[in-house]
Amino acid sequence: MVLNGVLTVLMLFSCAAVAAESCIPSKYVDGDTFHHKRGDELTKVRIAGFDAPERGQPYSRVATAKLRELTQAGADCDCFKTDRYGRSVCRVRADGVNVATTMLQHGFGCIDPRFVGEDSETDRRANAAALRDAQAARRGMWTDDAPMCGKEYRDSKRAK
């Protein structure tokens, strides 16, 4: 019985390992979205776990530059769904480290409560701690007196 449990766990880990694929970004849209070639087709990847400043918003360019720095040598993309804009939503790790957590740690994003359930409990905790730390230390977008998360920015533009 214990052997069956161990085999099941090993099978789950091997399936999880197969799900992630190597991806090398070829174009960066903003601090949480990039394109990469998957065979002959170009795939647009939206990084799960955080929401970076939008283009035209303060800190957008520096967030995009940080994402480029973290992923230009390649990353592992574990894509699990397609969003309403046709982007592959992926957990992205560079050198084994969650890119969303690193971006939050540097103050380049917020956590969108609509998508929190998509992360593992470990990633949720790490992301929340990274965000709290960046806010307390006033890093990145948190140096502003009135920082605005990407969702708030998009909503304010739609309201105009």
C-alpha cells in the first residue's frame, strides 16, 4: 500500500516536470507578458501570479527591463490555461526561481485577487511576502505616493 502511494507521488512529480517547457522570450510586451517561439508558432505568454504596470504607466519600462533580465537566457514555462485574450497563462521560473515572486520582490507589480487561486499555496505565500516586503521597503512602484496597480490603471482608462 505504501509502495502504491510512493509510485503515485513519483508519477505526479514526473507529470508535473513534463508539463513545464523551456521557453526563450523573443519579444517583451510589458513586465508580465512576452512572446516565445513554440515550434513554428509564436506564443504569447502571460506570467501567472502577479500583475505588472501597464505600458504608459510609471515603472512599466523598468518592469519590462527586469523581466527581460530575468528571462532572456531562457526560462521554464508551465502553461495551464489560455486567457480571454488568447495568451497562454504560465507559471514561469528562471533558474528554478518563480519570476512572479522576483518581480513582486523588486516592486514591479501587484497581486490580482481574481487569479490568486491559480498558484500553489507555496507560491501564494512567497508572492504575498515579496509584495509586503517591497511595499514596506518602498521599492519600485511602491516609492510613489499613490502607486496604482495594473488592474486599477486599466479600469481607470476604460472609465474615461
